[in-house]
Amino acid sequence: MHLEAKTGAMAPPEVATQTSRTVLNLREMLLRGDFSAGDRISELPLVARLGVSRTPIRLALDRLEHEGLLETAPAGGFVVRGFTVADIWDAIEMRGILEGSAARLACERFGDPSELDNLRHYRDQMETHTLERANIDTFAEYMDLNEAFHAEIVTVAQSPLLRKTLDRVIAIPFAAPSAVVFANIRVPNATRNFAIGQEHHQAIVEAIEQRQGARAEALAREHARIARRNLEAILSDERILSQVPGASLLKLPAAV
């Protein structure tokens, strides 16, 4: 689906493709700390930096404002949005609610058992990973599998509206399923939390296979709460926090 300008006109295919790439590049820049909360974002410097025209830049900024990573400035243009810890807790809780609904709908809507093959595959591949053998390469693979696992539940749920709503929630820093996975190996109780997460993956698939909607929903919601426990530990250690994508957008309470 092509992006639309504010006028409602359909963007040409080449502009839509450039805009999608620009959205990805800008989102990555925001999350890795190229900008801090409150920074003003101007079109012209981005044109030079990203090598695209102003039209895809403008459309990309509109998209990121819609996602919640940017805010409209009073004088026009955009500024980088900052997030409080309460914002992050709400986003994680909302993700749990939405992913729980997706797991329940998956139970109700899958037809042939083969429709769960991808879900089983991602679960099985994740089971081969352990913290003892973790490094940056293996965890990059694990994070991709984890994202794919969560996305596949939504695919089986067959709800485009739920997917669209969930995409907006997980665009918020720290809210995505794999947002703090790599940093998690450095926090207290990392091994225990990792094992619990793996058990949840197994149990969610089993619940969906057996069409146990209420159980699948409860498991998915509890699974999201692991992210909160991990993030609470990360927030207590500035060295670890600085390595987490999106840390520069977080508004932490002033030290007393």
C-alpha cells in the first residue's frame, strides 16, 4: 500500500519506496541515539544526510509523528518526542493486551494445523539458543527469530486492524518484543528470565494448537511482562541502559 500525502493524493510508486526506506533510516537514527528528546528535526539537513528529496523526507516525518516518535513543534516542523518511564510501562502493558488478543484469535481462526508450521519453526529455532553460548551474532539471530515468532501469532490471528494497532505500540522505544533482549544478558536473574521466556514460547504454541484461547491469551500477556521486569533491572544500571536502542529518548526522573 502506497503512502499518501496529507492532501490524500496517492504518492507515486518511486516516492512511496523512497519514503519507506527513509522511515526505516530515520527510525533507526532516532533509536540509536543520533537525536535526543526535544531535538528539532529539519528537512534540509536530512536531505543532505540521507540523499533523498524533500518529499519522502516530509512523508517519513509525518509517518514517524503518527507512530509517536516525533511531535509537531508549536512553530511548525517536528521535535523528537521524549518518553517517561510511565509511558514505557503503559506501552508494554498495551502490547501484552494486544498480543494476548492475537493469541486468542489465533486459536479461534487457524484452519489446517499446517498454518502453525512457521510458529513451530521459530519456537524450535529459539530453543537452540542459550545464554551460555550467547554473543552478538547469535543474539542478533535470536532477536530476529523472536520478532518473527511474535509477528507470526498476529498473522495467524488474521486481523489487519490488530496488526496495525500493535505496530503503533511497538514503535515506542522499549516496547517491542526484542527491544532489550541483548541487554538482558547483563542483568540480574538473566538466565532465569531467559528460561521463563522460552517456556512461554513453548506454552503459547501448545495453547494455540489445542485452541485454548483463554490460556493462550493469559500466557501472551504474562510473557510481555517479562520485558518490564528486565527493563526495571536495566534502568538501574546506566552502563547497560546506554546500550539499549531508544535510551536517548527516555526521560528519567532527576536524581535526588
